[in-house]
Amino acid sequence: MFENEENIVVINHPLLSHKISILRDKKTGTNEFRKIVEEIAIFEGYEALKDLPTEEVEVETPIETCMVPMLQGPKLAIVPILRAGLAMVSGFLTLYPSAKVGHIGMYRDEETHEPIPYYCKLPSNIDERPIVVVDPMLATGGSACDAIDQIKKQGGKNIKFVCIIAAPEGVKKLHEKHPDVKIYIGSLDRQLNENAYICPGLGDAGDRIFGTL
Ligand code: PRP
Ligand code: URA
């Protein structure tokens, strides 16, 4: 499924799979859950940011002068979808400490499962920056599509989406609506259930991260 789509990447690594398995376990408590989400964000960010542009600059080593690659251009914008995406920000900042951080707030209506937006604040010059939208869960895809709509309305162009667990339904919807956005997935799960939760999934990511179960 999605194997031939170059903008859909399911990251395959035993260390990542192991950490996602710990998140799935309902016995995993808030403290450990949060820490592991941060670690997973580092793994996934390492993969998702591997085409950041660099430029050659001159440095003097203790031995000689040489040309070396350094990150180039406007700084990365990390945009978590609130609430659960917040837990992935620190992992991305570990990789790219000078990144700017925007926030998009939305929650799913319990009946319709449609996203209800309530906040959007993006870094300046968003049209010039590489942007990575982070949210642990891609379920129906409604929240991700809406968040990316909002970013594009403000001029964002170079956008990636990074999640930990995705349902095929959400991947399909996001890819159809925003085919230019490369999607990075830690685990592609089986399906959604009648409440639009991912199966087997990990439950409600926001509640598990913030202890609001
Ligand atoms: C969760 C999750 C995503 C959304 C995914 O947030 O963090 O944002 O659901 O579902 P979708 O793909 O069907 O839109 P939730 O709505 O539970 O809000 P919260 O993070 O504030 O708990
Ligand atoms: N949001 C979550 O947090 N979990 C799901 O399984 C689906 C949406």
C-alpha cells in the first residue's frame, strides 16, 4: 500500500518500531509516553530533514582551511497541531535548535470527527521557510488537511507532514488533497474504527501525553 508514492514515506527501523510499540501499550504512563514521543520525533526528524539545503562555507580547522557544508537559507518552521503535536517539538528542536515554532490549534468534533480550528500563529516569512507540520496521529486526515490549508493560505509552500501512527484512510485523504506535501509515517496501521480512532493505534494521543484521560 502506497509503496510507489514517493511523497509517502513509512520509516522502517527496528528502534523506531520498538518505541512505537511501547507507546501502544496502555500500561505506559504519561511521563514515559511523553519522553518516547520526543525520542521518536528525533528519529523521524532525522529522516524528514535530510534534504535541508546547505551551502559551502570556508572554515579553518587546526590543520588547514577548507570548504564545508552549513545549513543555508531561512530557518526551518516547526508547526505542531495542538495539542498532541506539542510533544514532538522538543525532538525537532534537538535536531534544529534555531528553528522557529508556529502553532495550529484544532480538535475533532466527537460526533462528526471534523476538525474545529481555534488558533493559528505562524512564524514570519512563512512563504520562504521549509515547514514541518507535526502531529503524532493521522486518523481521518481532517486535522492535517485543515492545518496545511491554513499554512498554504498564509503563503507556506515547502511543507512536510510528520506523524507517528497513520491510518490508510488519513494518508489517502492527505495525499489526495495535498499531493505536494511529503508525509513521513512511523507506523501505517490497519484502519479506523467506528469512532474514527486508529486500530490498533495508541488511543487518544493528546490525553496520553497530557494525562487528561
Ligand atoms: C488528535 C490528533 C490529531 C487528530 C487526528 O487530536 O492529535 O490532531 O486527532 O485526527 P484526524 O486525522 O481524524 O483529524 P484531537 O482532535 O484528539 O485533539 P487534542 O490533540 O487536543 O486531544
Ligand atoms: N486522534 C487520536 O489521538 N487517536 C486516534 O486514534 C485518532 C485520532
